[in-house]
Amino acid sequence: MERKLALQFIEGDAKNTSVMLVPPEILYMFNEKGLPYGNYQNIDSAKFYNSDFIQYVSDSIFLENYFTYFNKHAKEYGLEIYFPNDISEFLKVQNTSYIVRFSQMELMEDTAKYLVEERRNSYQPSMKEIDYNLIALSTWFDISMKDSVQNFTYFDEQYITDDIYGNYVQDDWSFDYRFDYTKYEIELEYIYEFAKDMGILHASYVFDLMLNSYIWNKLPLEKRDNFHYLHYNVDYHSIEVAEDAFIMMESE
């Protein structure tokens, strides 16, 4: 029954659904990596200008990439997308309408460690630490129906990292096992591509949220105990159990 209702929404109601996207006022950018020893008047500023990536990111380009691909992907679902400068048109629509406010977006740079086991000195195990860069996007969404005073807050965090490729090799003389690797670091263009990917992903999360809300409201009470949160794969036109989704934040 859930899949039948899902198809009803995908093939019918979704094409009569409007969404107002309200972008954040600013993209916050932080560097969480440590600083060299010294006296700093402003720690946050010092970290920002000592960052390897964040200081070079254009917030306008990042957000433009994000919302361009969010908008493009949302339209593939049949949704009608509006932005704040379309408010007069949005207020006139009579169909089902949602407002998605991006209450906060944070781009953060940090370092993490990848641990691998090596064997040296008569096969005694030892751990090798490989530092790698990490760029994370954290986003908070306030989502509501157009004519409702009730809204729900959702959260998502995704990240990209350096790529590490390696394999174990054995020394011909000592017979030690070591992990040899090559690290390909994040580049600025990867961060802008990350913005596009996040726009696509979050558009799918928003659609899945509306899809499952529709199913839940249509399901008989006795069917809700076995409810499975579904995902619609627009590329393959398939309905499947969702592996990932927004995290719903508890109301204070």
C-alpha cells in the first residue's frame, strides 16, 4: 500500500506542489584545525586565514552552485520552485505549497586520522596514523506548509576528504609489512563540485520528506506500525527504502 500511495504522489500530487526556497543570509565558514603556537587577538580570524581551503572559497559561488543544482534537481521531480523574489507569485498559488528555509549553513575545514595496522620487528603490530583533510557542510532546514504556523527543523551533514590509495607491501629482507600510500588532497574545484552534489542530495531529501508525509497522512492507522521511510530514485524511476534522510531536530 505504501508503494501505491508513493506512486500516486510521484505521478500526481508532486506535479501540483510548489516549494519556496529561502536561502541563508550567509554561508558561515570555519577552520577547526589547530594553530601554530603564538598569541592571537582573534582566534577565529587567525584560524580562518591559516586555513588551507576555506579562506579561498567564494561563498557566493558555493551558494550559487548549491541552489542552481537544488533547483534543477527539484524540477526533475515535477516540483514548482520559487525564491523570495517570486513571493507575489508564490502567494497566489492554490496548490499544496511548502516553505523551506535554510536557517543556517556552515562549511567547516578540519583534519582527521586514518589508522592502518603495520607489522614490524618480528610481526609486532603497530598503528600508522595518516592525517587527511576534511571539508564538511552542515545545514539546518525549517520546513513548513505555506499557510501553517507550525514548522519542523531538520539537519544534515555531509563531507568530502582527501583521497588515500594504498596497499600493503612486504620488505624482502626484514619481512615487515608496511602500508604504502598516495594521498590526493582536496582542491578548490572539488569544494565547488561538492556544493553542486549537496544541492542535488538535499533536493532529493526534501522530496522524500514530502513523499513520506503524503504516504503517512493517507495510511490507515493500523498500517502505520510497519511504516518504512521511502526514497524515490528519479534517475531510475524506482521506489526503495531510504538509506539516508534528514535528521529531525527535537523541539525545545
